[in-house]
Amino acid sequence: MTTPNNLHNKTLSPLLEVLDLKVHFPIRSGILQRQTNVFKAVDCVSFSVPQGKTVGLLGESGSGKTTIGRALVKLIAATSGEALWKGKDILPMSEREFRPLRRRIQYIFQDPFGSLNPRINIARIIGEALEIHFKKMNAGEREDRVAALLRRVGLQPEMGRRYPHEFSGGQRQRIGIARALAVEPEFLICDEPVSALDVSVQAQIVNLLQDIQEELGLAMLFIAHDLAVVEHISDSVLVLHRGKIVESGPALEVLEDPQDPYTRELLAAVPRI
């Protein structure tokens, strides 16, 4: 098994370093709902994400991939471990302490429709982030910024007047990406961002993310179960099974010559062209 430490690039300092991350959930039973066991969704996971690089997190449904992503942005509480953002542990931070970092660490959800408020138009959805994080920006500057962001993700500025239900799945995911980029992040956590899309649209979104990463120098944690997508976009890969990393290393090395039996089973289950 390749150790997670091999993901460190000697020429690039890690933007995020995760050490022995655990996320455990109590299992309760009986009338009094006493704890009878513990479900170890994530158990002793360690890895790092270098600046400007993409780490693919690969595994079947229920392996703990999304739990890791959500724990890193404090949507769920970690049981123990460390998540060092530029050397500072973010896991014990209060919401008030972590709030400034929400600009720097943005989350792109699997279901773009579920993450967009259906009651307000797209310009307002993207503009809300600007109002929160760039308080000195006036209305005209926000409007110009929203228009530029829509263009950047391949949409027309006049589409900002529409509502989420008026867009296709691929367009909604572009809107989600625009919203994430609005606050000028350094790190994107992409949680199955193309799994609900048609294959042709998947390629467009993946290529868009790659272009944005190259242009802005972003780091990414790309969570997916699609081997072809992970291989295409990732510099290095972590293979997760039952909450544990069973293999890690350069993407081509892991996916072309897997060493762990689970990784080989995972690859064998998917037709390769």
C-alpha cells in the first residue's frame, strides 16, 4: 500500500494537511436510545493537498468520501484528528473563527438544484456571497462581478434574471461553480459534481474546472466514484474503503497498476475503453 505521505510534493507546500481524521457516529437502540455501538464513517484518514493540485478521492457509495468533505468545511463535526489549513488546525475552530476561511474553502455540491435557493434569481444567488464577503462593494460593482462570473462559466449575463428551475442540470452546476468562485477561493471541494449529469455534460464541467484551476491556481479535492473522471482530472488519487484509505499515489500509477485488492476490484467492476 502506498502511504498518504507520498502525496506530498516536495516542491509545493501543502495547502491542506489532514492527519488521522476520524468521524464516528453513535448507534443507539432501545426505548432509552442508549448508545450500543459506533459507526466509523471515517477512520484515521491522512492526506495532503498541495497548492494548485487536484487530489481525487475515489470510492464506492458509502465509503466515507462525502463525510470527509463535509467535515473539512465543518458541515458535520469530526470526532478527532487535525485538518491543517496553511499549518493551522481548523477542526477545533468555532463558527466565528472559521467564518473568514469559508471564503478560502468553497464547496461544490453534488446536487446543484438542491443547493440553489429556488425563490431568488441567479444574479441574487451569486450576489449574496459578494454582499457577505465584500461589504465595500457597491451594487454596480456587484452586478459587473456577477456578469463576469457568469461569462467565466459559459453562461450569458442576462441569464442572471432567471430562476434555478429554468436551467438544465449542467447549467445549474455552472451556476454553483460561479457562486463558489465569487468569493475568490484558494481551495475547492468538489463533491460528486458531475455524477448527476449526462456524459457529454460531465466532460464540459470537468474541462471547465480544469481551465479554472489552471487560470486561478486553485487546489481541489475531487470526490467521485467515476474512475474515468478521477483519472482525467486528478494529479494524485486516494482510494477509500469503509472509511479508510487503502491506496494512494499518482493518479495514473494507482489506476493503471493498482496494488490493493479493493482497488483492483473497483477497477474490474467498471468497463475500461
